Amino acid sequence: MVQMKLSLNEKEISLVLQGDDKIIDKEQWTDENNLLEKFFPIFDEMLVRNNLTIESVDEFILDTNLPEGYTTARIAQTIIKTLTFAYNS
């Protein structure tokens, strides 16, 4: 089982691919209010680098302590909901 975990705090964003309780790949960057622009190219590169496809990811997790009204948090929630919906369709 492969999980994708998107973690946000006020300054940093991290994206982790994890499988069998070990980290497969991890990317981290400073939040510059451009999550939507950066997320998909980074996620795609991580999948390619590890010979995975989007279908390989079984679970999409959001971990954040940001308030729901924060734009980056709302964008992250939309990304996770969209990927989960696509996986379940």
C-alpha cells in the first residue's frame, strides 16, 4: 500500500510517498502561496522517479495545523478530495 501525505504548516510544505511503513520519497519546499502551481509537477516527478503511477497510490492524506480559512489549506483540501475521488471512481 502506497500513501501520499501532504503536510502543511505556516512556512513549509512537504509531500511524502510512503509504503510499508517506510518513506519512498519526500519533497519539501517553502510556502510561497503557490501550492497549486507546485504540487502537481512535484507529485508527478516523484511518481516518475519511483516508477509509480497515480493508480499505485492507495491513500491520500492531508496533515495540517492551518486554519480552514487559510487559502493554502483550502487548496490542499481540494487537492486531496480530488485525488481521493479520482482514485475511488
